[in-house]
Amino acid sequence: MIVAGLGLRGAATVTSLRDALERAFDAAEACEVRLVRCVHLLATAQDKLDSPCLDQLAVELGVSLRGVRRELLERTPTLTDNPVVRQLRGGASVAEAAALAAALLCGATQPRLLGPRAISTDALATCALAVFEHPGGLLS
């Protein structure tokens, strides 16, 4: 199963999010990771859940959107260490931490990132993909 972790600035649009998601899949495939471009869950920082573009993307993809508390984002190790994000958000990469933390919250025991976060062309959104085997086979 795949969780797409998303980081975004206030001016981000659904186009920004889609672009970051596509770039994350492109990067994973460039590393010869064979996967179906199917996201099972979107995740982001809890305080970003009110962003309309996140809701719109979740509806378009037919998946749920899960918020992750700041404390959990801060404790989740990431591949990327962005000092600006660390100062503003407390964690090194919202997208990477949200993807991994949401997978753990869904019952995953060993989620892993397919690579570092991808950045949208307009630099308003980031996306990281975490893969894991869900114990029950379905997300609740």
C-alpha cells in the first residue's frame, strides 16, 4: 500500500499537489521501482487539513486524508533535512514524515520511503511516498 505524504505552502493549489505527486512517482520509477500509481491514503500536517486543495485531491483520487500531529512529525526520521522547514515546522520534511507516520498509524510495522520528497514545479508543494504491507490488507 502507498501513503502519499504532502507538504504545502498556503498558496498551493490542487495542480501543485498533483504535480508533486506525479514527480514523486516519476522519481520512484526512475530508481527502477515498479509500482502501480495508486495511492491508498493522503497524509499531511494536522494544521494543514483545512486546505481546500488537499480535500479536492483526496476526492479526485477517492482516498482519505489523514492529519499527523506536529509532535509525531518532529519525531519521525526523514531522508531530507530542510533547515527552513525544520525551523518553521519542527521537522525536517513534512511530506516524508507525514507519509511514514500515517503508515505507522494505520498499523504498518516497517513502512519505508521510496525516495526523498519531490517538489512541485511551482515549489508550493512536496510529496513523499511511503510503502508498506497493511496487516489487514485494507486501510480503515
